[in-house]
Amino acid sequence: MLPLPVWAGVQSALHPGSEDAGRIVEISWVLFIGAALIFLLVLAMLFLALAGPPALRRLLGRRSVIIGAGIAFPVIVLSALLVYALNAASSMVRAGTQPVLRIEVIGEMWWWRLRYLDHDGRTMFETANDIRIPSGLPVEFVLKSDNVIHSFWVPNLAGKLDMVPGHVNRLRVQANEPGVFRGQCAEYCGAQHAKMMFDVQAMAPDAFQTWLASQRQPAREPADARLRSGKQTFMQACAQCHAIRGTQAAGTLGPDLTHVGSRLSLAAGVLPNNAGTLAGWIGASQRIKPGNHMPSFDQLSGEDLRAVAHYMESLQ
């Protein structure tokens, strides 16, 4: 478990990492402070009505005071807060800003399929659960679902937006500066809803272009006998569901694993990404995340598990 301040930095709506998230925080504080002041005012009037001087209690019982405090005051204050919130929210719409990048995000059970699109809307490459974007530039997420309703939410960068089957939603995000943020499915979608997370890494534009170019490349051939053995095991056990570009593995049911070794986490944010956790996930996925669509390959020997885990770790 990470301490609370660490989590607050990577997954908290109160620590904005974008202009839009900053406006959401501003709206939240204004509404919270306004509600707190009204609550204190009501408590004070209740106290005076119950224990105040008789003259003041008679004053509070007048019809004019009741109409003013009970009808006029709430209508005026709530209307003012509504106008403020709508004006602040409308400033987050960038109708004339063209995104420099589009990423198609598809909610699966229970992970995130990501397709980076070119200017013509064609898929450049596919990845999973690990989103990289350039900082300081607008990015558009094209949100879809083919199963149930999910909700895409990166608290530090933007508000929630639902992913509804048969409907496409679009979300604009522009990170202020480089950093790593945690996203979460915010709509209950089944048994492993709480373990449907993802990482968003905002990178300097030059570093992002380098990463983008590397992701478009196919996987490298294994350099030694151990990695070749791991690749062979992968082709026998995993290629039916997973793809690795540059190999015969072309499955589409599970995540594309062409560069899985470069991702920050495994199993939609459940595990850190290293050889040990890769082996553990392959051998015991149903114990780690019960009900997910990947079976546990507990029939593999320890040597085979280590070999395929090291092969996947090498896919940078």
C-alpha cells in the first residue's frame, strides 16, 4: 500500500494536472464552501429558534422571515451557483482546437484496449492499459464499449465520461506538464470493476515522438536461447488470444503484447510490471483477478513460466 500523499499525487481530482481539471477543482471548492456556509447559517438559525431570546424567536417565526429565508434565499443562492457552474464548465469546451493525437479507448472486461490513430483515422498500433500522451498539447480520446457501460476517468486530468455500447463519446485532455497519472473505470461494470485501472503518462513532446516511433516497430527477435524458449512457449500457449507484431501471434481476444515489457503495470493496473509479476500473472491470473477472461496456466513448469516471463519482459 502506498501512503495517502503518494496516491493523492497520481489519482486525485484535488491535484489538477490540466487546465480543465483545475476548473473542476475550482467549481468543487466554490460549491463546497457555499454549501458549508449555508449549512452553518441554518444551524445558527436553528439554535436561535430553539434556545434564543423570546423576542428573537418571535422574529424568526414571522411569515416574511420564513418566506425570505426558506424560499427567496435558496432560490437566489442556488441560481447564482448554477449560473457560475455552467459558465465555468462552458469554458472547458474547445470547439476550435484540433487535437494533435487521437486515441481510441475501448472498455473490455476488465481492461482497456488502446488504438493510436493516424490523421486519417487508421490504427497505427494497438496497446493496452498504458496511455502515453504529449504534455502541453491537446489529445482526443475516442471512447467506446462493446459490452457494458464503463466510465473513463483520470481525476488529475479531466472529468468522467461514460463509454456506452453503440455510442461514441469524445474527451479532450491537455496535460500541463510531464507526469504519471492513474485512471479508473468509474461505472460499476462487473466483478473486477475495482481492478480496471490504467496509467496515463504525459511526456515531453520530443520524448513522446520517440516513444511513438518505437511503438510502431514490430517486436525484436529473441537474442538468446532462454528468450527463444520463452517465445516458443508463448506461441504454444498464448498466441491464440494475444498478438505480437512481427511474429505469428495474431490473437485479438486479449491485449496486444508487442511491447508489453515497456508498460508500467500489468492486468489493468493490478501488478507492477516485471518478470516476477509476469510469471505470477500467467500462472495464477484467476487467483489474482477472478473471473477475467484469461485462464491460469498453472500447468506450465516453473522453468517454462520464467522463460516466457523473461521473453515478455524483453518486449520493450
